[in-house]
Amino acid sequence: MKFFQRGAIRGDIVTLLIAGLALVGLLAYAALSGVELPLWPSLAVMAVNLFAAGRLAWTVLKSKKRL
């Protein structure tokens, strides 16, 4: 079964939005509490953002080649 989603809300965009909200939450936590930003959650959020951005670029390139 082939499925081509044409909507603006795709899984990779939702992943970027959620990871962006997590990054904003970490920065707000660090700013409001006055403590340093925790290392491992920051690295996890960064990894998710990089993965999601790469996947988004890959799907855009793949869809442009398909058209």
C-alpha cells in the first residue's frame, strides 16, 4: 500500500516541534532556577533535533525527486 501524505503536519515536523518545546523548557528551567543547564537532557534534546532535521531534509529531497 502506498501512502503519500500531503498535509503540513507530518511526523518529522511534529518531532521537531516537540524537541523544540523540550529545548525551550530546558532553557526556561535554567533561566528561572539559576542553575546550570543539565548536560544529559541537553544532549538528548540536541540529538533528537539533529535527527529530526536530517530526516526532514531527507524526506523533502526524496519527495522532490519523486515529483
